[in-house]
Amino acid sequence: QARLVESGGDLVQAGGSLRLSCTASRSIVRFNAMGWYRQVPGKQRELVAQIVKDGSTNYADSVKGRFSITRDTAVNTVYLEMNRLKPEDTAVYYCSADSPWLSTPYWGQGTQVTVSS
């Protein structure tokens, strides 16, 4: 089992920056991948950024060049650095972790990011 706890969501003006954190209750090196997703009411949850076990990263086209996903294995935490935020980035952001021992990913409880224009 694993728990994921997100933090860092806030209200910020367009053009501003935020850093989200996701801390796992177990070593994140055991996970195949960890990612950040976001969801707005009435829409499907979408992948924002992912970091794979080997350290490679993937980003949604809408955030490339603005967001950066990193990890600190010493503290079992994955970060999402978000710069040049836009109102369309407003969403609940969820952390996920894919494990080799479970067919479905672990999810955090979500953290709200609101970008005002």
C-alpha cells in the first residue's frame, strides 16, 4: 500500500508560479512512474507531467516549457514546478503513482490550483 499527499495548491495571478509537492508514504524508487494529472468539473482527468523510473519525463503539450516535474528520492517527494501560469491551468491537481504490484495507480486527494486573470 501507499499513500500520496499533495500540497502547494493556491490562488495565483496569471503569469505567476507555484510549486506542488507530492509525498509518498513509501520509497518512490519502487514505482514505475509518478505523474501529475489535473481535472476541471465536467472534463476528464488529463495527464500534465510524468516522471518515469529511469528519470525520463513527459509533458502535455499545453504545459511544455512552463512546467517541470522533478523528484527527490531522499524524501519520497515529486514536485511540479509551474511557471507562467494561465487561467486555463485552473484545476484540481492530482498526484499518481504506478506500481509493479498493483494494476491501478495510487492517487492523492488533490490540491486546488486557481489562476486569476
